[in-house]
Amino acid sequence: MEKIICACGHSNPYGTKLCEKCGRPLTEEEKQNKVVDMRYDGTAIRSKTYNKSIIDKIWNFFSSVKVGISLIIITLIAASIGTLLPQEFYVKASDIEKGAYYADVYGTFGKIYYTLGLSDLYSSWWFQILVGMLAVSIIVASLDRGIPLYKSLKNQRVKRHESFMKRQRIVGEGQVTANAEETLDKVAKKMTEMRYSVRRDGSALLAEKGRFSRYGPYINHVGLIIFLGGVMLRLVPGFYVDESIWVREGETRAITGMDGYFIENKDFVLETHDNEAQGEQIKQGVNVVAKNFQTDITLYKQPKDAIPGDTENLEKVKDYSIRVNHPLKEDGFALYQMDYRLNELKKMKFDLINKESEKSLGTLEIDLTNPKKDYDLGNGSSVQILVYTPDFDGFENGEPQTKTSIPNNPAFLFKMTTPETPEGEVSFVEIMQPPLEPLGENQYRMKFAGAEMRDMSGITVRKDTTIPLLFVGGVIFMIGVVIGSYWNHRRLWLQIEPDGRVLMAAHVNKNMFSMKKDLDAVSAFAALPPYEDQLEKEEAGEESTDGGINEKEGDNTL
Amino acid sequence: MSLIDISGNLLFVAFIAYLVATLLFGGSIKQANATGNNTGKWGQLAIVVTIIGFLSQLGYFITRWIYTGHAPVSNMFEFTTAFGMFIVGAFILIYFIYRLTALGLVALPVALLIIAYASMFPKEVSPLVPSLQSYWLTIHVITAALGQSILAISAVAGLIYLLKAVDLTKPSKQRFWLEAVMYCLVIVIGFVTVTSTFGAMDYESSYNYVDKEGTTRKIIYNLPPIFGMNEYEVVEEHGMSPLVEMPALINAKKLTTVAWSLLVGSVLYLLIRLIARRRISAIFQPLVKRVNLQLLDEIGYRSVLIGFPVFSLGALIFAMIWAQIAWSRFWGWDPKEVWALITWLFYAAFLHLRLSKGWEGQKSAWLALIGFGIILFNLIAVNLILAGLHSYA
């Protein structure tokens, strides 16, 4: 593309609006404007310059702030729809029953909500594409504007053309009484005092403060992109582990997802506040408030050369009490106290008794997690467990079925052998139910003689290697947003023409209020001519007609 | 007198002080209208009383903190009261930057309404559940509330801006919506009036009902029932019987509260309209006719600029750090989390619209009001209607 040669002789890249060197307006549009658009200091913005190839079109689409804002608003509305009903991961129903759950609990609306996939909105392809487009928009828009803005601010000249000065929002013009050099010295002194950095070039002066704040938005966008990148990285295997395990008291088991580590649950503790129920608690019928959920554990590690699954020779790593808000951290993993189940059956005791005489031939104790096949009671009596279902759920084709492997509702098919019944009698025993005798009337039965309970801790195992990256993204975002919000970029141009006329112009990207305070201070100190706010003047005229500020562009700059 | 009583009294003093300061700010504006001086004697007195009120409320906050042993931001009453306090704090901060007394005339009544609203919730000290037992409770909640309060000041400036700028003499959408905002404020007064009236009478009616899981439960109404719970049966009833029975999905007790608030609020609104023979916005318009629109616009924008980073830090970053520690994941799409994200996205859109599309003045003022609406929605609706991990109250 051809360069634009300015009247001052400087050659500007195609698309430049204000000459990089002297600031003269280069386009017809800028020449018409009373106040120039200073958002990007008049540099050539790719998206505003090229619109021919398909790449230009895509680039322009994503760099458009209008598109960016639309994406934000669409994301916002979509996210809010997802809060109308609880999302699937908060619903306590199995995957197959979920549809029915929504229809049952929330009626027709629930059914529609579920059918449209809104009950799992945040992991839907379209929501993720939306966030992805937002990310692309952030990247493209930042590159599109950030780079030219940086170049332009870095190469600023002190001396600007009169046409540039007069098109700033704040302008001033007049004669000074003192001589030129003295006025410039005074201005320089005062501005330096107010922590501006002052540059001079002959009879021109540029005082500038807080330029870095212009980069704030771009810095915070970098932070956001790093953050979103970190979130994406979690999809890569190995970066992210999320498992839950149940560990019973007294049990030592391998930690799923954390190879080579074993956890022993020594004790689960549930404490409640010993306060008396008051007001609202009585109303809701809640009189206990949980105070502490805690699992005392020992963490073990396999020696380096051990075979996987070998639980012998475990090395103790540490003892720890895992509590809510106090996860155990080890080797990049964290173990959280997430759930518990009280009083799970651990062992059951049965007496083998004669039905008529009620005389016991002996007692057997069954470890429900690891039952033996044969229990020899001595004196020629023994009991065999033919079938064990930890969580009995009825019969199917005559076979007892188990729902889960957790002993919630243990049931046994026993074969009882006694000297009187050497052939053995078969009995099906379920808690709280009379025994079934499938092969005919028995002489003996198994009588329940007590159980041993224990608690169970639900532990969540997490490894999230992306956390440091997310943290860095968050920190960069905060730095960017703080410097972009709490500082502003102020500039004052001052030139004394050979005829003794003073030309003054000022620009600030936001917070005009503070800029005017600075200007008042320096004007009073150096006896500068009065300045005027060209936009305020414009509005004062408009106010009588519509009573407000109209939509306008170019007052504020990124 | 125990510490908790002192705490309650300090809150009461603060409430009265804000009330007095509101009147003084009104006086200062009348005076300013006469003399043209923006911060006359009335104005100075008003800000002094405001600061006394703020210090008193800070005293409430600290004594309650000492008494309960944790930052008093753990239930609806505590959090909402603190939110009101931070709004006053944010107002004082902005006041000392811009010295605009008109701001107090709206900021203080808003804070008063919020504190009055808060005091309708149970004030008992309740012990903390395990997930809340962390110093992150203090850090996250206070920073988030502070951010929201500073953002709220932009809505205050926006409201004043619109009160002045909107032409109330001829019908327009803006006139309608501005009056709708005023109507909402009256509804809050209605809620406070009806709740505290029946509260003072110790009104109670109790029913058994069947909830959506099919279990029978008991519920106590503190307002005369308009709507009945699903398959309700009277246990003890006073005054009136429910007019309509609601399905299990709807909490008829909360709906009754909403209905009473709307009813009483609307009656109040009509009375005001009948007595003043003007719109409420028109009653306030003369008070703000001297304010500088440019300055208000600047204040609105500035408070978003100050509040946005604080909000991002408190409601998103600190929230994520705590969620990672307590719940094992930094983000779980819990309704409160989602609405914090929505608030953040909304203000991000606000800033981009302002910077790049030049949405200033009236548009910006409306956006600020909508933003405050989202903040209130997150505070009220998300806690009370949408079920989630944050439903503590």
C-alpha cells in the first residue's frame, strides 16, 4: 500500500489518520472534525484500513468492539439462563433418571429445559464456542489496536502542528506577557513538580504523565487470555485429575488417580456446635449446626521399585487431619474432605441355631468387605457363604442381584452343615426379613447376633497443574485492570509561535476533572491564557434542546 | 449490657444518623439553590453526621465481630447490613473527591433502605458451618461487598443524572422507567413496613404441607397468608386463610411476602401520588436541578472505574481461591458464582460501551442503574429463590 506523505514531509503508513510526526489530520473525516479521535492517537489500525480479503473480513469481525460487546452480552444472557433451574451436576439422580427428575420436579418447564440441554448449559458445545469467540475477539482486538498505539505513544514528537493542537478537546490560545523562554521554563517547572515528565524541543513543550495506564486494558486482556488458556489446558491428559474415593475407617486403600499412594482412614470425626437452637433454626426444624468434618489419615507411598498394587512395605509419608478448608497437599495433589457416611455396616455376627431348641452351635463373624467362603464352627458344624450381595436389590432369574458393592443391605445365601444335617441346608438371609428356604424346610437357621459399624469418608482427589497458570493470569489481569482504572494518561502540549502567540492543548484518556485541576494550577503559575473545553461548549449549546449529552465518539480512549 | 446489645444499639444510632443526614443534605441543596454555594453549612453538617453514623455502624460491625468471633458477613442480615455500611463508606469516599451534596440525598436513602431490608431477616448469631470457617470468609466477602458498594455509587449518580436530565413534562419511555425505579424503591418501603408491623404484633400462622419431594413439613408464616403451600393443612391460623393454594414448586410463604410488599408498596405509592399530585420523580427533580450533569456523569464513570477492580478481586479472584480450598474446585457454576460473573461481564460491557461507543450521559446512567439491579438480584433473588451453595439465609 502506498504511504501517505504529510505536508511536513513525514511518510506515514497507509491508514494513518493523524500524521505520526506533526499530528496534522490526514483524512477528510479528521479534517472535518472539530475534535479529533484520540483513542489510538490517530495511528493506522489494521481493521479500519483493510477490508478486502477473507482474512481481513474475519480480522475485522473479531476486532470490532461492537462484536466484542455483543459476545459479552450473549454470554451474560446464556449464563443467566443456566441458573434458572439447578444444573445437572447438582441434581442427585443417576444419568438415566435425570430427564425424569426435571419433568417430575419442575413440570413441563423442567422437561423443556432438560430437552433443550439447558440443564447442562455450561458444558454445551455452543456455550464453549461462545467463550472461545470471546477469547478470539479479545486477542484480535488487542493486537489490532494495542501494537499501533504502543508504537505511536513511544515515538511521540514534542512539536505538533497547529491543526492538531486546535482539534484537541482542551485548547487555549493567547498572548503571554512574559518572554517565551521564561514561560516555558515556568510551565516545565510546575509540570515537573506535578510529576509530569517534560520534554522540550525549541519553543515547544510536551508534559506527559501516566502513559503506562494506556496499556492497562491490553495487559488485563493478556491476563484473561492466559487464564482462559489455563482452563483449556485442563483438557490435556495429565494436567488435571479429579477423582473421589470412599475410605472406610480402618481401611487402607490405593488413591485413585494418585499412583503409588495409599491412604489409611484412622478415624472420621463429626462435631456439631453445642449451641441451643434459636429463632430461625427452630423455625426450620434444624437444631444442630455442623462444626467440623474431619478425617484423620495416614498417607503412605509405595517404594520406588514396587509392583503396582503391592501393599507390602509401604512407606509412611505423613499423618494428617483432613478438614473442610484444610485439604492435605502432597506432590501436587490435594485431598479434600468432601463427604461422609456414618454407621456403615462393617461386620455382621450370626448364630447358627437349631430352630426348635434355639440352641447355638457357634457364632460366626463376617467381614462384609472381605467375607470368607467357609466358617468352621467346630464340632463338625460349618457355614459356607454361597452367594453374598452387599446391596441386595431383588432376584433376577432366581439369582440375587446387588445394586452396588457397598454393604447397605447385605444378603447371604448360606449353606449350613451340622452333624445332624451333613448334606447341608440352604438359607437366604437378608436383614430384617425372615430367611428364605429355597430347598425346603430347614432344621437350622442363621440368627442375627449383632453388627459392627464404622464411618466412611468421601475424599476428593485433585491435581490441577494449571492452577499456577490461572493464578498468573489472574494477577496479570488485576495489574492491568488496576493501572487502567486507577491511573490516567495526561498530556499537555504548549508551543510559543514566533509572533508570541501561545498555543496550548491537552488530552486525557479519562478523568477530565483531575486534568482540569492540573491545568488550572499550571495556568495560574505560568500566567497562561485561559483554556476551553470544546466538548463542554458544544454540549452547553445542545443541552437546551435535549437536556443531555448525546452519543459521541472519541472523547475517551482505551 | 452485653456486647451484642451494644452492637445492636450502635446500628440503631447509625440508622438514625443516616436519616438525619439525609434531611440535612436536603437542606443543603435548598440552601445551595438559594446561595449557589454547593457545600454550605448544611452540607458540612450533613457530611459530619454521615461520618458519625458510619463510625457508629463500624462500631456495630466490630463489636459484633468480637462477639461472634467471625466477620459479621455470614448470613443475610449481617451481609446486607454490611453492604449498606459499605455504600455509605463509598459515598463518603466519592464525596471527598467531588464534594457533591446531591449525591448524599440519594446514596443515604438507598443505604437506609438496604439496612432496613436487612433488619427484616433473623438477627441471631448463628455458628458457622465448616465450609465457612476460614479467614477467606473475611477477605472474600468484605472485598466483594466493597466492590459492589462502589459500583452502587455509580447507580446513585445515574439516578440523580436522570432525575435532572429526563424531561418529565411529556410522556416518554425514559419518564416511565424512571418512575418505575422510584416505584421499586417504594415497594422496598412497603416490604419493610408490612414485615415490621406484623413482626411487632408477633404474628404467626402455621401449616403442614407436602414439599416437592413428597415429604410433609411444617411452615410458619409471619405475615397473614395470601398464598397457601402445596396441600396445606392448618395447624394454627390467625386472621385469614390462604386464598389460593400453590403447587409444590412455589414457596407460597415467600410469594405471600412478595404480594404483601407489592400491595402495601402500591398503596403507599398511590397515596404519595394523590397527596403530591405529581410523579415521585417530579418531587425530586427540583432538588437536583442545579447539579452539573457533566460532573455526575464523571462520578458515575469514576465509581465504576474504582469499583470494578475491587469487585473483580473480591467476587471473582478471591472467590476462586477460596472455592479451590473449600470445595476443591475454583469454579463450579453455582448460581451465586454465575451471577457474580454476570455482574462482572455487565460492567465490562459498560466500560467497553463507554470507551468505544461513546455511551455517556443518559445511556451510561441507565446502564449504571441496570448494573445495580443485577447486584441486588444477586443479593436477594439468588439467595432466596435460586437454590445453591450460597443459600445461607
